[in-house]
Amino acid sequence: MAELKVRRPNRASTSRPRVLVEPSDYFLRNFGDMAMLQSAVERLQTLLPDAAIEVLTEDPQALARLCPSAIPIAEKRRFFSLKHGYLRSSLHGLLPSRLADRVFRRIPRAIASWLDDRLRERSQFAKCLRHADALVLGGMGGITDYFGDFAEGLLKSLELAIVLNRPVVLVGQGLGPLENPRLRSLAAAILPRVELIGLREKRAGPALLGSLGVDVARIDVTGDDAVEIAYDMRIEKLGSGIGVNLRRATYSGVTAELASRIGQAIQGFATARNAALIPLPIQHGYDSDIESLRSIMPHQADEIDVAEAISSPSGLVRQVQRCRLVITGSYHAGVFALANGIPVVGIAASAYYVDKFEGLADMFGKSCRVWSPDGADSTEQLRRAADELWESAERTRSQLLASAERQIASCRATYAKIAALVMSSRGVGARTAEG
């Protein structure tokens, strides 16, 4: 990317602080992503009470319901522009796709490059960055081979902020797997230049960042940003049900045959324990968990209908609190459970979910088990893990809650650094941000 000539003014006396937040979910249809965003906005607003917290979104109304103090910023076409160039993106906005590509190919390369730089400088995203005191990349598992186009767009967004001389911070990150040479090269060129990276796990993330050239002094291990929201809602006693989630998607590795096996094993375990199955849908809309749950819980249609009507992360946490054990293919159903002292079996049928659940287990301990469908007796291993966690649930609850408390403290310390960084970038002492 060509360097832009930018003068960074001291705006301390001329305007309120402004923080631009890049969320994981622009449509706010995933309760885990929503909880991480809600936590980030609330923490930033508490530490920087006068700040304007701006959030990129495709659904301003949903953002207003989730984070009333946040200011919505339009998201449209930015990733296409960052990946393919602002000139080509502009042409696609004016002409049919094939004609736009034909016109683009006819423009001399030098002229196209000059026009692309000018359009990039004048883009809505660049304007937002110029007015921001920091760009915060919210909690997510997006920088990975499994979401290559999305990861490339994210990294190029960070790069543009760096070129514009704006502080860049990442929070609540689950990174990798990252083996794609193009993505690794891009990450190695950009991530060492960000101010601070908060990781939600310490098993794989720090080593990956080290291999990309990131200084260890710029890395904090905080746990997931959603832990505090779930922990703050905790109740005194465990529930009596078995929470269930199943993620059917290309990145989860869960096939129809595997889903059937998992469903039979869970139904059998519930019958043996005389326990109700509690559906825990995290993802709605694209790759919705609802249909996956219907396929493995055919006799719980009424329960699933009730769960489908849940409209907020807090509502889903209340659903989790009905459980003594959670068996889940969604990472954040596990986060919500563990932060409430409820043991978890995580279904890991792809390298992406192995990283997610192994990292979560490393943060919370033995009451988070990772189950892989490999092997002839894998279904029996699932039943055995569920049995053990069910029996030990009362004894291990205090340990899980203590783990949540440690992660919350680490997360708060990292956000205090972010607030200090914002105030420092404005030429104001950090004490105001931390006070």
C-alpha cells in the first residue's frame, strides 16, 4: 500500500475522544460476537466517559439495542474495496460486474494506481480513521485460513489505520490456524506494527504471533471478552439440564452423518440421567444453529421454538443457567457456561475448533473437555466425558468461577492500557483514562 502523507494533530482541546471499533459480526446475529462487542463498548465507555465509541455495522437498529451509547458507522463495500482496490469497487458500484471488470482492465496501470490511492484516501473508512484516536479490533476468531477473504480484509483495514498513523489495538483474539502463505505474509507485515494484541488463549496464540515477528511486550493474554458479561449474571446453584449446541458449517467439520451420531449419543445420555435437553443457539441467520438443533433434537420442538425467540446475549446466558452440563459445537456457548461455573464438552471436528476449544480448556482447566469424532469408540468417549463432568459439576464449580475472575481482571487491565493509549495519542495524561 502506498504511503499517505498525514499530519496527526493534537486534538485534545478541540474535540471529544473518538474510538472506532471493528466488530466480528456486522449484522449482530451471533450472541458470542454480540457479547464481545457489548463488553468492549461498555469497558471503553466506562474508562473514557466523554468518548464517542463508533462501531462499524450493517444494522444500526440492532446496534442501538445492544449498545445504546455506540455510534453506528456504515460498513458497506469496504472489504471488497480493500481486497480488490477502491477504483474497481467504485466501478462495480456504478456498472454491472462484467462491464466494470472490462473497463477496469482497460485503464493503464499507472493511472489506475493513482486513482485507487485517491479514492482510498477519500473513502468513508479512511475519513472515520482520520477522525479516530484509535482503531480497536473487537474480539473474534477471524484471522484464520478458514475465513481467508475476511481475514485479508481485516488485515488491510489495520494496515490502512497504521498508514494513517492511528493507534491500532486488537482485543479478545483467537488467532489461527494460519498456514496460507499469502495471509501469513500479510499478517507478518502488519501485526508487528500494532500497539497491543489481547489474546483470549495462551496455548497457540502467543507462539503464532511470535512466528510472525510480534514483540512479546505487545501481547496480553486476557481470556474472552464475553466472560465478564456471563460471570456477572451468575446464579448460586447449577441447573439440572444438559445444554446442547451443534454448529453445522464448512469451518466446523460437522457432517450430517456426524451430527446424527452426536444427536443419538446426547439423547442417550439425557435419558440415562433423566435430564432435559436445553437448546443453546448462538448463531442465527447464516449457518444458523437452530436448524442443526432441530436435526438432533426432533422431540424438543417446543423448547427449540422458545430458544429461537431469544434476542440477546443475556437471554442466552439465562438459558445456559438451566444446565448442569453443556455439550457444544459453538465456542461461545462454552464460554457462557464456564463463566457460570458449568462444565463443558466442546465438539472439535476441524482444526479451527480444536484451536478454539483447546485454548478454552487451557484457560479454564479440566472441566472443559475437548471431544474429537476420530476413532471407532469416539461416541463412547463423548459419553464418558459427559458422565465424568456431570458427576463432578458441584465440586469443580468454584474452580471455574475463580478462573473466570482471573480472566476478567486481565481483561480489565488490558482495556486500561487501551484507554491510556487513546488519551496519550491526544496529548493527555493517562491518569484520566485510568481514574
